[in-house]
Amino acid sequence: MKKICGSMLFASLVIPAGTFAAISGSNEIGLRGVSVSGDSSSFAEYRNIEDGVFGTISLSSSSSDQYLDLDADYSGSNDESFSLSGGKYGRYKYELFYDVMPHYYSYGNRTIYSGIGTDTLTYFAVDQSTAPASYTPNVPTDSSIWNTFDYGIERTKYGANINFNFGTPFYVKASLSKEERSGVKLLAAPSGVHGSFSSGNFSAFGQLVEMPEPVDYETRTLQLMTGYSSPKYLVELSGAISGFENENNTLSWRNPYVTTQELNEVNVLAPDNDYYKLAVKTAIRELPFKSTLAVKLNSAKTESEVPLLNTIWSSTGAPTYTYTTLGLNQDEFKGDVNTTKGAITLSSRPTKNLSTKFYYDYYDKDNDSSHIVYTSLTSLNTVENHLYEYSKHSAGMDVNYRLTPQNKLSGGYEYVSVDREREDFDSTRDHKLFAQLKNSSLDWATFKLKLQYMDRSGDFVQADEGGDASILLYQQRYDVADKVQTMAKVGVELYPSDAIDVGLEYSFKYNDYDETVLGMTEDIRHGVYADVVYRLRDAVRLSGYAGYEMVNQDSNHRQYNPGDDPNPAAGTGGQPLTGLRS
Amino acid sequence: MYRNRSNYRAPGLLLTTSLAVLLLLGLATVAAAEGSATFVGDETCLSCHDQQAETYDKSLHAQAWSSKGGQFKQNGCESCHGPGSAHAESNDPEDIRSYSGKAMADDNSACLSCHQSSPELALWKSGAHAENDVSCASCHTIHEDDKPAVKEPETCFSCHRDIKFDSNKRSHHPIIEDKVSCSDCHNPHGSFSESQLRADSTNELCYSCHAEKRGPFLWEHPPVEENCLTCHTSHGSRHNNLLTSRVPNLCQDCHDWSRHPGSAYDATNNFSGSGGNRFIARSCLNCHTTIHGSNAPQNPDSGYNGGHYFVR
């Protein structure tokens, strides 16, 4: 209610008295009683579904040249939203907005830890009189005394947009927003060190810890845009700045599998980062053959600065574990990713029945981040990071031809080439063709058929790294592997009367990874969808929908023992191709 | 049997000529109807179309024309529908410009005559909606109230029914809860990007809300860096966290090795024993939790607790 009153007070201050005629709108208020059995967090998820009062307010006022709207939903609850918008026709418009959205994951979770929601998790000591002296403090095994909490995040976003043109072709737009996220989400981690509740060592595979990760994020974004837009020309310059801050850069958690000492593990959380973007866009309309030429160029940068940790728990050493100090070539990681995009599109209508589009798009991601090398001070082994970057070229054409007023034929071709800094495939090339026919011969039906074919080929450049790593010579990862993709979509819209609309659609997609030895080899998807809308004199609208999907995936895997020959055809020292599954 | 083709020329020629004459007459009729029709004024229109009369005065167009003056204020309804005298006399929908069941070019020319200079419509003609004959009136309600804005997502779902199906799956972006709208991610009027996204790439769009994934990270996961949709689907999924398939299947489609992760994770032995955590809880993500990237240190001599394997 405070926010509604505040919005109206703001409006009364900025809008001259007597500007508007009478206010119209609606005010709905209701009572809600809720009873949920089962996992109520799934039922609520993004909404505040609780007992109580809820309502919406929608107010509008306008004059001959100005308007003002206020919309408020579910005021007072944690999924409320407010919007105050207004403007002067042909001159300016503005909007103030405020929106809250919860995201519930699960309720009533239990943890041994205290400090939930902070960057330090520790568990409380139990009655030491019942625990062996060598195990202090011991992990409480009675879950009924553990702490209870809910996994969930609340997102609050607010800001303002304003758009000026003052009745001229020139315009200025500005947008400022702030988004805050707070709560806890699930984090899981392995023990990392060999430990147990008694003597001896256990494999870390069986020692997992689930814990609440604190979420306290803030993202601020400013966007500015200015340009000139007339029926024939558009020139626009825009920029954006976005900053992300995480109040918690690390999470320290006491390892419950190590009871001979207080061993605090550290997870490094999402880093602060800054994003900058500058873009230029231009369009020229009313060219010959009713053409429009549009061009866009932009450049963006993402930066982060993270002080690096150079100590880590040794993974062995029970019953006493020690910190291992690592060698580092520099003590700070500076993230620096630059992207560049250029695009040009020419769309034309040479004749009344023919329209065409030609386009070219270039995207480049350049990674200038720090090259970090960790060195073991005992063995002098090293591990270093790999900076991923890629560039992508896309070019294509679409043609649409109206055979008759009721029949339209479309087709197109696209070529996509990607070069990557990657050890398996360093480049891929896609050829994509599509054809579509749309028929509306009957007054009460429209039919559409679309077929698409894509052929991807790539350069497999994986080197033989020896030992177990030799298996990579036979692994083709589906996101870049050679494949042939076939897609089909058939749809029909039926209008048997003015009151009823019926829609039916079938889709088929088949990915054949024809060169893959190990990895996904086939992906087949069928989907059938239907919906119906019934309108009763525009006062009542009933709708229903149904769908059925079937997905079938096949893949090959190799399971072998360390030291054996990873070659899938090897018949000794391990199992051949196995693990085929659908 | 041999047929003398000359016997078929005369009837064929007559048929073709007849069709041509009929076509010309039809076109002439329409042209005559529009060419000879005159403006009759809003009161004449609204005397029959009372439903539109109830909301017309509240509409943004009525307000805008009232303030804009000139031709628009004078002609009102007929600014978009054309001169109405012929229709007023015959009551025939064919004698007036309407916006249902017609070719898109006819539908949109009236709208574009005013709105073409809008920066939002700079790429309309090259967009997928224009190529698929979606008219302005297909999405925007012109006569209703003062809000011609599209009612999302219902309007979009009326054509994109597979997306409607996805949006109602158990893991989904809050589209049906009205917290994320279709136009937050897509520009329905056209853009330079695939699927008419409002960003230069899929990842840049995702980072606008999920800035904690923006990095840059010390240890990167290449498919994550190139395209979020390698592992996720954007509208809805049967699997947790909008994943395209279930973990560990998703991870094993790319990762193989001796023993772990090469062991075929299936139902025979992965709910108990040493592999007992493979299907429990978050499966691979139980350990490899920082799968989007990590800044944690890495001991070259051990992989259990470092950032290189996304374990910290």
C-alpha cells in the first residue's frame, strides 16, 4: 500500500493539476485460503501462494494529449509488482517499475550447519561427554536437532525508463535498473580430503556435503540510446553499463568428514564483474524494389578482478591434514573478454508476390584474460587455464513467393562457420536449407508445412595425449560433432465458427551424429500439440491444450580400467563399446 | 488415343478469357468501391459497430488522433479502414478495408504509414513475423481500451503452441507467472539476432539476468562459454534447471574416461555401492558444482578439490 500511495504522490507532483479528466480503472480484492499436500515449494515456486488478502489495482487517466497509468498486482506480498507509466503523445513517455519475484526450491531443509545465509558455515558442538576425546567436536548425527531452513531466492527489480522525441525525428532513451537477489541456494561439494568417522581412509567419492550457498547479488544497469528515425532513415547510437556485485566471494564450510581437526574448506563463489557495450545501428528504407538496408556494429567488454588463493588442503594425510601452498605466476586473475558484432541485412520486395532477405553476421569473442599457472612446489607439476574464444560467420538468404493469394512458398539457405580455441574441434561448418508452404484456400482452415535440413562438418584436431587421455581421440562431443539434422513441422489452424479456434501441430527432429564413435550418436524427437479456444460472446473465453513428446537418444560409451587401451575396438583389458541407452 | 489438340484450343481460350474478364471485373469492382467511396464519419461507423463504440474513445489511437489533428482527427475510423460510404450502404465487408483474413501487406500498410519511422520497426520487414504474414492486428488490439500492447504470453502462445507446452513443464522460466514476458528476450518486430533475440548472442541475453554466470572465470567450461543452450533449454524442460536432458546422461554425452566418468550410468548399479551417488540428488553436480566456471585454486598433483574440475 505504501508503494501505491508513493506512486500516486509522485504522479501528483510531476503532473500539473487539472491536466487529466476523470480517473477510470478497476480495483480487485480477494481472500485466499490455501491448503497444499506434498511439496508446496513446487506448487508455489514463483508465486506467493499463502492464505490472506490479495488484490490488483489498475487506474488510468488521460487527456487530449497526455496519459497516466498505474498498475499494481498482489500488493503487500512478495510477488508484487507496480508500474507507473505515462507520457505526452508524440513527445515523451516514461515508466517507473518495481517487481518482486520469489523462487522457492524447497521447504524445511535440514543442515548441521549454523551461519545459514552467511559466508561461513560451521556446525555446533555436541555433548562431548558422549563422544570420544579424540573426536572434538563431533558431527551431530541426530537430524532432529539440526537447523531447519528453506532454499529460495527473492528477486527485486526496480527502475525507470524514459523516452523523449518531442515530436521530432530525434529521440533519446534512457533506462536505469537495479536488481537484487537474496536468499540461499543449494551448493554441493565433495570432501576433497580422505577422512572418516573412524580410523582409515575412505574414498572422497562417497563423502558429499550439501549446504546452503548465500545469495546476495546486486546488478545495476544503465542504458542510453539516441538516434534519428524518419520514414526513410534510422541512425542510432547506444551504450550500456552493467555492474554485478556479490557480497560473498567465498564460502567457508567445515568439513564434517574430518573429525580429527577443524578443517575448513573454501568454495570460491561468483566474482564481481562489469560489462560495457557500445553499438551503432543504421537503416535505410524505401530503397529500390521496396528494400530496407540495415547495418549494426557493436563492441562489448566484460571484466573481473579476482585475488587468487594459493593454498589448498592436501587430499591425503589422515589423520592430520595440512595446507599445501601452490606456486602461482601471478596473484590476481584479471578477466577480460571482448566481443565484437557486425551484421548487415537487405530485405526487399521486388514484386508484389516476391520478397527476399540477404544477410551476413559476424560475431567474435576474444579472451584476453590472465593466463594463470599453478605449480606444485614438491613435484613441480603444473596446471594452467585455457582461454576459450571463438569467431562466427553467418550468411544466408530467404525467399518468399506468393504462388496464389492463398498459397505462399518460402525457402532459404544459411551457411555458418565457427572457429574455436578448443582442443577437439577447432572449426565447424553448417549448411542449412529450409522450405515452407502455407495454404489458406479454405475460409475455415490454414495449413503450414516446413522442412529443414542441416549438414554440419568439422575439423577434428584432438591430439593424442597418451595414457587414459587417448580416449579423447574417439570422443566427439555433440555440441560440435559432425551431424545431419532433419526437421519437419506440420500445422493446421481450424476456424469452424467465429467462436471456436482449433490448432494442431506435429514436429519431428532427427540429429544423426554420423561420425561419432563415443558420445551421442542419435537424437530423435517427436511432438504433437493441440489447443482449442472457445469464445462466448466475448464475455467468456475457455481454452485448453494438450501435448505429447517423445525423445529417444542413443549414445556410445567405453568403460575400461586405468592403464588399458582406450581404443573402443580393444578386446582386452577392458570392455568394448558398452552403455548403449535410449 | 490420338487427340487433335486443335479441338481444345477454342474452349481453353474461352475459359482463360472468361477468367481474365471476371478477374478484371472483380478488381474493378473493388477499385470502384474504394475509388468512388467517400468518407462518412465516425458516427456512421459506430452506429452499427457499437461494440467498438464502447471502447473507441478510450483507445490510444482516438486520443492520439484527437491531439494530432488534421487528416487523422477528421477521418477517425476511416483513417485505417478507408472511405466507408460503400460499406455503409451495402453492409458488405468486402466494401471496406478490414484486418482479418487478408494479405499482410494490406493489413500493415495503414499501420506502417504512421509507425514506420519507429526505431522498434526498423527491422520489421526482415523479421520472421513479417515473412510469415503476421499482421499488426494479429497481436495488437486497436479498439480495446487504451492499451494496444500485446497481452503476453497468451497472444504469442496462440501460434507458438510448442512453446506454450514447454512453458508449462515442471522446470520453466516464470513466463506463465507473468514475471518474464516473451518480449523481455525476443523482439517480435525483428532483430539482427537468431530467433529475434534482444541481444547479440544467446549468452549475452542470459547474462542480462544471470549476471553471476558472466564471469570471466579462471577455469572455463567451453560449451558454457559458447552457448548456454548446449545444456539448457530456455522455455521449459522436464528436467531440473531447464536442462535438455538428465544428468548424468547430459554430461556423459561429452565426457568419457577410464572408470569415472566412463562407467555407463544406468539403473543396474548406480543407486548403491561405490557408484551410489551417480543418480542421487544432483548426480555429477554433487561434486562438480561450479559447472559454469570457477576461480578456485587447483593442485596439479590432485584433482579432488580444485577449480579446474569445477569441484570448488
